Amino acid sequence: MVAAVFHPLGIFIVALGTAFLTPLLFRKREGFASLIFMLALAAMATIAAAGFLALANGAPTIEIETAGIAPPFAINLRFGLYESFFVFAVNLAALLAAWHYLPRLRKHAATLLLFIIMVMGIDGMVMTRDLFNLFIFIEITSIATYTLIGFEREAGMLSAGFKYIIATSIASAFFLLGTIFVYYQTGTLNIDDIIAHQSAIGGPIGFVALLLLLTSLLIELKPYPANGWGLDVYETAPSAIASMISVGVSAGVIFALYKVQPLFGDFLTSIAVVGGITFLASNVIGLRQNNVKRLLGYSSIGQMGLMVLAMALLQQHGQHTHLALIVGGLFLNHLLAKAGLFWLAGVVQRDTVRGWAGVAGKPLLLLVLGVCLAALIGLPPFPGFWAKWGLVMELAVDNLYGWIALVLVGSLLEAAYLFRWFGHALRADDSEPVNVGVAPLLPPAAAAALLAVAGYFTARSAGVVPGQLLLPVYAAGALFLLDGLPGRLKSLAMLAVVAGGGFWVAGDLQGLNRIFALILVAGGLLMAVATLYRGDARKGFYPLLAALLLSLATLLTAHTSLEFFTSWELMTLSSYLLVTLGRDGVKPALSYLLFSLGSAFLILAGFAVAFAATGSIELAALGNAGDSVPLVFSLLALGFVIKAGAFGFHIWLPGAYTEADDDTTAILSAVMSKASIFGLVIVAGQLGVRADIGLEPAYVLGWIGMLTATFGALMAVFQEDFKRLLAYSSMGQLGYIVAGIALMSHLGWVAALYMTVNHFLYKGVLFLAAAGVIYRTNTRLMYQMGGLIKNMPVTFVAVMMAIIAMSGVPPLTGFGGKWLLFNAMMDKGWYWLAAVGFFSSAVAFLYMFRILQTVFLGQRKLAHKDLREAPLILLVPQVVMLVIILVLSAYPKLLLDPLSAAVAPYVPGALLWDGLALQSHLGYWNAPMIMIIVGGVWAIPLIFLLLVSLTIKIQPVKQFNIVYAAERPHRPEDTHYAYRFFAHYERAIGVLVKPHATAFWSAVSEWSHTLAASLRILYTGNGQTYVLFILVYFVALYFANTGTV
Amino acid sequence: MTGLPVSTYVLSTGLALILIGLWGLLMQKNIIRMIIGFSLVDTGIHMVMIAIGYVTGGTAPIIDSAVPIKDAATRVVDPVPSALVLTAIVIGLGVTAVMLSYAVNIYREKKSLSIDDCSESKW
Amino acid sequence: MDIDWFQKIGNFGLTLLIVTVYGLFMGAFIERIIAKVQGRVGIPYTQPIINILQTLTRRTAISHGIMFYLGPVFRIAGGVGTLAFVPVIFGSETFSNFSGAGDLMLVIYFMFFGQLGMALGAGESGHPYAAIGIARGLSQMTAYEVPFALSVIAIVLQYDTLSITEIVAAQQGGWQHWTLFTNPIAVAAAMLAFLGMTGYSPFDIFLAPQEIPIGPPTEFHSAYLSLLQTNRALFGATKLVLFMNLFFGGATGWVELAIKTWAIYMVAIAVGVAFPRFRIDQSIRFFFKIPTLIGIASIVYVQMALVR
Amino acid sequence: MPRSGREPVCASARRYARPQRRATVFDARTGNVNPMLKRLFIFFTLILVAAIFSDVALNYSEHTELSRLAQHYASKGPEELGAANLVTSVVVTYRGLDTLGEVTVLFISAAGVGLMLRRRKHPDTVVPARKPASELVETAARLLMPMVFVFGVYVFANGHLTPGGGFQGGAIIASGVLLLLLAMPQAQLSHRLIGFTESLSGFSYVVVGVLGIVLAGGFLDNRILPLGSFGSLFSAGAIPIIYVFVGLKVGSELSAVVDRFRSDESKPEL
Amino acid sequence: MIKSLSTDATLANAGLSAEEQDLFSNARPTAYEPYSIKAVEDFANWCRANSLWILAFGTGCGAIELRPLMTARFDANRIGVAGRPTPRQASVFIIGGYSSVKTLKRIVRSYEQMQGPKFVIALGICPVNGGMYWDSYNTIKRLDQYIPVDLYITGCMPRPEVLVAGALELKKMIKEGRCDGANRYVENFDWYKANQKKVIKKWDMPDYNW
């Protein structure tokens, strides 16, 4: 009985019955009609859901025969797992779309019935197994859509609608013609029967028949360039209808394509190329688009292209088993995300992306927007992520590296324009704020929620245990619920969550991972304590921070590349969002995100190549990649160094570090940047150390590291902005670490890890100190500071110690890193690198002194007379870290022995100790003794000076009591030598630090915009031109494939 | 009677009609003429369908005294394309009707029936 | 630890005294030579010592703050510490100082210690000239560091050690074993860097006594200045000792040390009296050109000719 | 050139708007193609399409025997369904779902046309009084009308026996309505009645289809009623019933469409 | 540690605006005692005498005669005379002839910034009685009304030989412990200051330029 009620045929019966009765009901009472309408849609979705659940639990496929006669003589429908999934998804989307659009739909009986018939038509397209019947359902859907596009009767809608009608009619005509030719040759219309008699289709007629069918279906999917009409509709149609065209109609067509694809065995390459071109072209053109709905149109078309590409390629290479997860995941992701975005666009009612500035500060709106966009880009935990992962892996298995590149480049471009939009939405300007209630937001919000749920289940079907792995997401979600609490309370909650979660996840790690756990998790927690210094609400900050820190924890526990990549992307996403929370963080955050995604995609490609070579996604299996090792290593290493801000790819770094909140920056630089070091170590440990591999990539990596160190230092020298200076400094210091890892020797790795720990310590201190200074002075420009040592002595001492530790001046920890690195390099024979390293460490002195001089020394500004010391809670982590620095300086064995033991499994070797002195092949280093001697030689003159001072009257004076060429100083601003401190240096070697990288990447951006401009020239807006394109498309497909049959 | 079977003429005519229809769609600026072009395409396709349904020497697929049941399989033309054409005609009609209603509205909005005036959205 | 700390410290104190006094006297000696060039008599040999005592016996002073007070302490600690890590007399346990604590790397990096401390002290004085002087001095340092680093790498490569004692040991057995003769290219690069290091003309812009009165120490006086003056002599002598050790075969006795270091110093003086001052950007560019090329050549030379 | 003088629509277009350069073959800024060249291009494309089509036509050979499907319909159809008209049996039963879809298409296009051509809230033009039809037309209409209606009913009622069927019959009825409207321009069709007819007949069609599941082999199975004697009016199970509903529905819907186009208050001069 | 002067006796610094009060020290200078051990004081004086650091500040026309001092002919270096560019380090201030009111302001400032013991040599006739500028409205007539002068070298202009002689004389005076101008200045600070303020109309410095 239950089976009868939930029989899939019920979908049609309910739909038709409701549709036919709607005019009658509507005449009686409008409200009742719309109630019935909604109930009918709900019933359809319920039937589909019940069917899907039953089928997912192993129920047999339901074959529906009509007229009581077996196919092929009568039309039959099929309701299998895939069909039920598509039907369910589409009906769910339709239900939400109807909900979203009900205020307009309910005004006419016709709109109600057209909508429900349209949904039914899509369901029919999915379920029918008859070619001509498919045509009927396509037409039903189309005609319903035509009217729904234009019924508001605005000029733009009418124009777009008419073009849409003409184009799809041509496509339908092609379909009909193809169908009849197929019938001519096979004598049947049943798809299964046709496939069974596929051999009968041949000769010119068969070829034309297949081509007509293919062209028709592809045109319905709006391939570039024959898709201008589709874009016009996306731009002008009501959001709900556009969403249904984008996700519903396309779903039906793509499923139809899937059904008949066995016929197109010879054309699969063409189909893939069509999909690829469409994906790439629409994402390139999207870059120039400012109209939100047209933007979504480009994205829709691109996504469809991606699905077509995936379907064709996977079928071509016999990967039928993965088709479900990949195409299904992509489809579901696109369906929910794109529909949600269209509805959101309908709710917000702002045409251009700039207009979305009115959304800024509306948390729910932004959340929904962010979720949908993140899902669309393929970030975890949403379904698209798992699908894209699967796609890339399978493409790699089939050696389709070009396609992988295409997919990743296209995704990156898509991210560029989608997150540009998001950026506008984050940044309030003078445009009028958007005012919407909660109720209209429910459909998009439901889509966002469903995305999360779907992500969970997709993850499970992708073979991932989402328990620990998605902990960052759960934590962020939980903390987001607490977002109404006062700031400090939230901070405490965040600390508790991170501490608990971090210990749970990373508490029992061993070896190298344990060391990184100490930096990333324990260190991160220590830095996160500093967030208590600001008591304001900081909406969204604490959940994101928790997500970031916990994703770092899960990163460390990853055993498979999928787990690793998931955590990596979660880290990227949460850190991106954290950067956007900064004062002017939105713009730099975009370039941060793009470079992060670019690096993530390189990593993904690297993992994919490794998977293809080894057949395993275990991280431990990376080393078995055989011949692919150099490629895998290069891809992964490049990915990680981009994320570390390597020279040439660094342009995201200063902006992101500078504009993020001050405590965020501390965590980004001191903690998160180590994640890429961790990745590099893992990868190098698995791949780079093996002796049978050529070392050329490692040597290149070493140069990248050293050049990064040099140019990071050089650029830091010329900064006026405190945080920007520190950001470049971070970049440079990470360069040393990268170079150390590139050495692939025991000593080199110990050096790299030693510097990693050290960088965490001093850069943490520096950024927190900067946070304190900026908090008090309200400026980041160093020349506007000065003389703050009088107000902030503790901060000054912290900065001074950190700088000595950074510079490598004995006796603090920095010297150890330099010593180890230099020795390792000389051991390895990398003399030139060592020389460059010397130079860059000397250059680093310039900016280090600059900080002390212009911020803490020199002339204090009048306005800063009464500044207080930085907040205590900021000082506590600094002091803790300073104590650690001092302990490690005096007794580095404490750190070096565990490091040596941790890297030994990867790079065999041991440190040679002579008492407390560390011996190397070349030299020796006795840190405790150095500490004592330096202490002594420092104390003796001090005592002497103190004694002499007893005989002298020493008058403490004030800041203007200086010799000033017999004149008196007038304003501290004039007297403080700080602005363009190293102008002379710029004059000498400024040519080295011309922003070549920025210019290059700007040019890349410029080129892509130019490319977009020339690609979209085809979209003239003229309906006839579009028809011509369709014809040309057909002709082109014909002649492109004449050779294949 | 040349050597060609009769349905070839029908088929060729149908294909020619399609071409003419496409020409109309591409060259005519007037929306109504474009709709006529579309109708021509449609009609051409219907003719092609009918042509394909023809079986040499066949008669109408109606069982009556002229065509007894036992002969039916050899005597009649293919009923399927006829049935399909029936459906296709109605669908064509539906599409044409909607197109015309668009034309009416477009004229109302723009006081023009030129397709060139329907390019608000581009790029 | 098997070091006899008391004896070690005592020995070091002795070394320190000798080197400082030697440095002071040599300063006077060099001044007198310059005076001779200019047709003058020049200062008495004791003048540098008297100057230090004079500043030490000033009766008033001012202080701009704690870092101002500590700056000279850092400065002289840098000098004393550098000396502490350099073995002065080859083969003499007494005058080997604390060179067992670290190698050449330590010495090179420790040389920055004093610079940094001085910079901090000068910075707190609040005088713009001090800041300008430091900015120039540090910039110039990054420049001469390049040829210096290259030549150091060359000799480390040549002798396969970072230990200064071992480098000196490798040069024993006759003048022909000195780095000067085994690797003249590296010595050339290092000596050019040395010109920048000593801060004599043409590389003395960061002191610029007329334009920005003597740069970093503008505000230092009285007892502070006495420390700085002492350090100037001490640090200069230490650098000479280091160069002597690395490039000129070291010294087995004080006389040899005196002669060699004097000769090395004379190079700087000879250049200094002959050339006018460079602007800071000119001096930076200079170091990045010829000396750097020579430094590169020295490594290539070592790789090609000396290391198999 | 109808292009010239048109306002560019989006911001980027405005930026690129330049004085038109006629001489160029292709204006990379506007995407405008020289019209002559465009015509040539269209011509060339059509030639290529024609070449493809001629390839089809030249390779076409007429079937000499029925397709597998048709074989089955011709040999088994009459016994299975009891309809003399094979086309009807294919249309109504074998491909009944198509027909239901077809009815749906007609239904939604009627609804769509109605929606698109619905009355505007503020008609900007006054409806001119319609001229009465000529006497000739009126008289002929009076004469022909009943016959047309009866003929229509005949065609759909005998659809399973003779050429014709629900669609054909419905179309005939609608043409009768068209005649009526021509003859009596002032006449107002009862939208209520039309709507009621189409809704109810459509709904009944679905009900009949569902009855097929309950009583017979499947959805739209015509064998819910006895097949009757072959060749008689009351034979072929539910086919005549379905055709009656289809006929009514098609008739009313086509009438509605025709009426919609007619009763537009600001009629464009087509 | 740092022995500071008692700050209870502070200066008004009336010439400074309110916010500038915070930028300049307002401490009153105090006199320094000689070393309590006579031998030490003698040795210290000997050192001071043999290391005369002249402030390189040419205040008047006489400054031209300072240049030859360092040249081969006179070579003041050999008697321990050297120039220092900053008053913080210098111990001898040579007033090079006449001093206008405008220059006086700078002289006062520079003098006060020198660290004691400090000595002043007044060069030429003008600092004694105004010399040829005796009736100038803008030239001070008697320098020792404004800062304490240890040694006058008269003449117009005095030649470098005389300057060398003056330096030797100053050395002798220092060795004998007779040059306590700095302490005199402090002890009669209010008198000197009143005199200075009398001629320097726009007093926009602190009362004592530390």
C-alpha cells in the first residue's frame, strides 16, 4: 500500500491532476489553489524522496510500463537510483523555488499550473525511456518555461524570452528530426531498444541523426558560444524561474544526455571538448560580469559544462562506478548552491555586484551567500568538494592531465568572480542597506542548510569518516550559535572548544606531527588567548578562528591525501573569511583566496598524479609513485610554497597579513603559515629524500626559498606599514625554512624545523606586540609612531628580544637556525645559496632595526603622551614565548634532540654532540657557553658604567633635549627620522624591488579580462545571431566528427 | 515516373522547407516572419516524418474491409510516424501560440517588431 | 665542564687589555702617519688613551633613557664578545680566548651584536642624525657583507672547516700557505669588504662628521663616549685579528700580530687618504659590483682549482 | 542598419560605445559585423546545412517493409486493443503517455497564452468598436455552424475506426468557434465554460489513465472497458472515451487561444 | 643608579607653550664637586688639559682663524687640541669674535649642552667690549655677562699663533684647576639668565638647554 501511494507515477498524476484542476480551484478561492499547489509540489517531492530512500536502501529499480504493454511497444518509464536522486533533488529545489516565488505565482492560476507542469516535465525528462516521449517532456518543460519567463511582460524579459524560445525551438526541431531518423534506421523509439540495436544506426543518415540529437541536447545545455540566449534569460527572468532553468531544466537535459550517451560512444571526446570549452569560456567571461544574475548565468553554464565534461570523460574511460559520486555530487552541489544564489538574488533585488554592498552586516544573508559560494567553488564540506576531488582523481588515473588543468583553471576563474561578488557583499559602502525579513530568506537558507547536510552524506559516500575530519565545521557551527554572547565570553568558549577539540584530535600524535602539533595547536591556542584583548562583539570571528585552529589540528592527523586536502581547504576557507573581517580586509582577502586556491589546486593535482601512479590515497604511499615522483613533488612543493608566500607568488601575502585583524595576523603568520611547511615536510619526507630521484626539483626549491628570503627582506625594508613590514618579513623567514627543507638532509631538516619553531616564537611575539601598539596608537604607519619605549617598555623589550632572536645575532635562538642552515648548505655544496642567505640575513637587519627605531625609539608624538602599555592579555603570550626563547637559547639541546629524532625516520642521521657543543662537519656551536660569555661581556661594561655613573651627575632629560645644530626642534613629527627610512637604500638597489610580481599578476588579471572581453563579443544580444550560432554549432560538430564515424 | 520513390520527394521537400524556414529565421528581422520561418521548419520536419513512415506501396493503416487484419503487416504504411506527427503538430501549435503571444507583448512594449530591438541584454 | 673558567677568564682579560691598548696605540700611530702625509706632526701616541680618560672624567652627563644608557654597554659588549670568540695567537692556549664556544659563523654574526645595541642607544637619544647615521651604516653593512660572505664561503670551502683555529692551522708552514697566496681572489674580495667595515674614507658617509655630526654617537658623551672610544679601538683591532687569522696566516706571537694587523690596517688607510667619500648609494652599489664579482670568482676559483 | 543609434545597455557597453565604423569587416569593440559579411556568413552556413541535408536525402531509401514496432502494431494491435485505426491505437494507447503530454502541452500553451495576453490593469488605448461582419459571413456561419460541430463530434467519436480522432475533432470544433467569432465579432465566449470544460476533461483523462492502473495493465491502458466487437463504435475499450475528453479539451483550448488573440484590447496592427 | 639632580628646584620654562613643556627638561643645573681625592682631581685635570675638544662652531669672523690651527703649519693636534662636531662631546668653546644677539642665542644653547667641565675662550676684542661694534644695536658688548669666559685672546683678528698660545695657556689654567666657568655659570645662573633674556627678545627655548 505504501509502495502504491509512493509510486513514482504518482508524481505525474498529482502534477497533472493539480494542474488541470487549478483553474477551477482558483476560481473558487485563490489561497486554496496555492495551498493545493504547494501541497502537490510537496507530495511530488515526498514521493521522490520515498522512492530515493527505498532505492538507496537496496530496493529494486521500478520499471513503469504504460498501457499495460511491455516496451518497446509502449512507452515505459524508469525510476532507478539515479533517476530517483535527480527527481528528488529537482522536486526539492522546485518546492523551495515555489515557496520563494509564491507571492507572484499565486496571483494567477496559469502560473501555478505552469510551474507544476514544468516540474513534472523535468521529472518526465529524467524518467522516460522513450526518445519521442523525451521530446514531449522537453517541450512540456520548455513551453511552461517560455511563459514563466515572460509573464511579467517587462521588455527585457520579453526579448530574452523570445530569443530563448527561438533557440530552444531550433534545438527541439533538431531533436525531433534526429529522433525520426533514428526511428528510420532502428525501427524503434525505446531508448534501451535503440541502444540494443545501435549497430543499425550508420551511414550518413545515422550520423546526421545522432549528431542532430547530440546538438540538440548540447544546445539545451547552453554550450559556449551558442548560449547567449540562455544568459539573457538568466539575467532577466524572475529569480525562481531562472533558478529552475539553471538547476531543473538543465538537470533534466543532462540526465537525458546521460541516458542516450551510449549512442554517442564515438562523440564522447567532442562532448568533453564542448563541456570543457564551455566551462572555461563562461568562467573567463564571468570575470567581466557585473550583473549578478548574469554572473550566476555564466556560473550555471560553466557548471553544466563541467558536468558534461565529467560525464563524457568518465564514460569514455569506463569509470562508470565513479560517475554517480562525481556527477551526482557536482549536480547536487550546483542544484542547491545555484538555486540558493538565484533566490538570494531575488530576495536582495540588487542588479549589480556593487549594489550588494547593501548586504554588508546582515549575518544571515552573508552566511547563506557564503555557504552557497563556497559550495559552488568546491570547498569542503560541501558536496562539490568531494565530487571535484573524485573527478580530478579519476581524470588523473586516465592520464588526462590537460583536462585536470582545465578543470582547475576554470574553477579558479569561477572563484575569482564569485568571491569578488562576495567581497562586494562584505564591504559596506554608501549604498542603501538591504532590508529583508527572515521569511523570504528561508528558501535560500534551506538550500544552504541542505548543502551542509548533503556535504555530510557525500563525504560518507566518498569514503570519508566525517567525524574528526569535519570537526572544524561542527565547532564553527556550534560557536556560531553563540555569536550573540559578549565578545570575551565567546573568546573563552572558543578557547575551550579549540583546547578540547585540539587535544582530542591531535593529542596523541608522535614524532614530526607531534612537533607540528605543538606549534600549530598548542601554539595556536597560546596565540588565541590574545584575542581576549578586544572585548567587542566581533561577529563571526570566534567561530572562524576555532575552525581555522581545529582544521590545523585535523591537518596533522591526516593519513590520506583526501583528509589532508579537506583540512587544507577548510583552513583556506576559514582563514580567508578571517581576513575579510579585517578593516580593509575584503580586497586583499580575494587575492589571498585566489592564490590559496591556486596552490590548493596544484596540491590537488599533485595528489591526483600520485593516486594515478600508486592507486592509493594514503599519504604514506606517496613515495611509491615511481616515475611520477618528480612531477608529484614539483606540483605539491609548488603548491605549498605558494601558500608559504614564495617569491613571485607572494603578492597575496602582504595585503592579507596587513589588513586582517591584528590578532588574526599573528595567528596567520606565526601559526598557519607553518601548515604549508608541514605539508612540504610531509611531501619531501615521502618523495624528496629518496636518493633515486633527481634532486633538481629540490635545488630549484632551495633557490625559490632563498630568493623568497632575500626579496621578502628587501621588500620589508621599504615598508611604512608596521604589519606589512612584518608580513614581508614572514615571507622572507619562511623562505629560509623552505630552503632548509629543500636541502633534504638531516641537518637541513633539523635547521628548517628549528627555524620553524623559532619563527613561531618570535613572529608571534612581534605580531602580538604590533597588535598592542596598533591597538593603542590607532595607526599602522610606523612614522606616525615613535618614542613608545617610554609608554610600552614591556612591549619594547619583547620586540627587541624577538628581533634579536629573528636576526640570528647570538646568543638568542636565531643564531642556531642560521648556523644549522649554513652548515647544512655547505655540507650539501650549495655555496651560492649560502651566500645569498648571508646577504638576506644582513638585509633583514635593516627592517628589524627600522621597527625598533621608528616605533619605539626616536621622538614620541604629542598625541601619544598618555598611551598606556599594551593590554595585559596581549603581553602574557608574548612573555611566555620570550621565556621559551630564552630557555631554548641557553639550552637548544632541549629542542634539537626531539627535532633530530623526529626527522630521523625521514632523513636518517643524528646530531653530533660534544658535551653541550653541537658539532658539524665544519664547525661547532656551544650555545650554553655562548650564553654565559655574552652575559659576562655584557655585564662587565655595565657594572663599569654603573660605577662610573656614581661619580657623575646624570640628568635625565626629555625628548627635545637634543643637540640640534644649535637650534631647537619644533615638532616631534619633524624631528623623528622615520618616513622612508631607507630612501638611500632604495636609490641604490631599488631596482631590485620594483613590483615586478605585482605587475605580472596584474597583467595576468588584465589579460584574462581582455580575453573575457573578446570571448563575449559573440553575445551581441541579437536573437538571429544566436540562431546562427546554433546552426554553426551543428555544422561545426558535424564536420568535426566526420572523421570519427 | 523517374526511378526515385515517391517518399524521397516528400523527404527532400521537407528538408528544403526546413532550409527555407531557417533562412527566414536568420534573415527576416520581423518577429512575425521569424515565427513563420519557424512554422516552416516545423512543417518541413513533419513532412520528413511522414516520408519516413511511408512503406513502398502501403496504404492507410486502418483495418477495415479493404485491409484485413492478416494482411495488415504487409499492406499498410507505418502508423508510428503518423502518430508522432500528430503529436508534433500539436506541440508546434503550442509553441507557435506562445511565440505569437510574445510577439504581441513585444510589440506592445517596444512598438516594434524588429528582432534587432530585442537586444537589451548582451555580454 | 672541563674548562677552567678562572684561568680562562684571566687569560681573556689579559688578551683584552693587550688588544685594546694595542688598538689605541695603533690608532694613534695611524693618525700620525696620516699627519705625516699631510705634513704635520700629528697627535701624541698617548692621545687616544688621554681622550678616553678625558671623557671618563667628565663630571656631568645626561640620559635619554634606559636604552641610551645601555647602548654603549651593548656596543662594547659586542666588541669584547667578538674578541672573546676569536683566537688571537695561534698555538697559544693562553691567547685562544673562548674560541671553543663557536666558530667563524658565531664571530660573523656576533659582530652585529654591538651594532644593534649601539643603534638602540642612539635611537633612544631621539636625534634624527643618529637615526640617519644608523640607517646609512646598516645599509652599507648589507652591501659589504656580500663580498665578505662570498670570500668567507670560499675559504671555508678551501679549508673545509669553520673553525678559525683550524683555518689558521691550515695556513701554517710558510708564507706561501697563507690564504693571501693560496687564494688571492678571496682575499681581494675580503679586503674590499674590509674597507667598508672599517668605515674609513671613501666609505665613511655614515659617520659624516660635518653633515650629520658623527652619526650614531651624536648624543653620546662623557662616560658613554669613553666606552665607545674604547670599543672603537678594541673592535677595530679585533677585526684586524680576524682578518689576519682568516687571510694572512694568523700570528704565532704578538710581534707578528702587530706587524700583520698594522699592514692590514694600512690598506684601509692608504685607500682612505687617497679617495674622497662616496655617497651612501654609491658605496652600496660599489660593493654590489666589483667586490661581489671578485667574491663570486673566488668561490669559482676554489671549486675549480682547490677542491677536487 | 537598424543597429545604429541603439542605446548600449550595460555599463561596459557604454564604455565601448564608439562612433560606428562602417567600413570595418568586424568591429572588435562592439562585436558588430559588417552586415554584408554577416549575410554571406549566413548564406555559407545554410549551404553547409543544405549539404548535410542533401547527404541525408541522397542516402535515403524508402522502407519496403514495416519497422519492427509497426509490424507489432499492425499484426497484434487490433487484437490487443480492438481499434481499427492503427494510428489511433498507437496514439491513444501504445503511446498514450505522449498523448497525455500533448494534451498537457496544449493545455499549458493555452494557459500560457491566456497569461501572456491577460488584460492590462491600465489599458492605454481605447478599444475601438469592432465592425460587424458582413451578412454573407453571418448567414454562412449560421448555416455551417451546427454541421461543423456535429462533424467535429463525429470525427473524435469515430477516431478509433476512421481517420481522425480527438485532436482532429477538437480542431474542427475550434474552427467552428473561429467561424462564429468571425461572424459575430461582438460575441463573448464564456471563459467559464471553456475553462470548466478543459479542466474537467483533462482531469477526467488523468482519471481514466489512473483507472488503467487499477483495473487493467497500467497507466493509460484502454482495456478498462470491454474491447467490444472490432470495428463498431463502442469498441476499443476506453479509446473513444479518451478521445471524447481529448476532443472536448482540444476544442475548448483552441477556442480559448483563438479568443485570446482576438479579444486583446490594444490590438497591434499586424 | 643614575644620580639625578634634585628636581625640586625646577625652572619655569616660561618661553615654551604648554605642550612643549613636556618635551623639554625643566631641571635646574647644579654645580659639580671636584673629585674628593686630590690626586685624582689633578690627574683628571691633566687629562682634560691634554685633550682639548673644541666645539666646531664658528660664531663670528674669527672662526676663519681656527681653520689654520689644524693645518701643517700650526698643527694643534700635537698639543691635544681636536675638533668635535657636537657640543655634547666638546669641552672647549671658542667664541670666534663678535657675537650678534641672534648668535648669542645659539651660543647659549650650545654652551649649555656641553658637559662639564667646560671652558670658553673668547677670541678677539669684540667679546671684551664690543670692539668696532661698540655702538651696534645688535651686537653684544661683553660676553662674560652672558656666559662665563675662561680666557680672552684679544686682537682683531688674533692670528693662529696667538690661538696656540691661548690653548697652551688654557691647558696651564686647567691643570691648575682654575677653570671652573661651568660651576660659576650654574651658581650665578639666574643672573646670567636674566642678562641673556634681556637681549634675546624671543626666548622660545627652555631656560636651561640640557
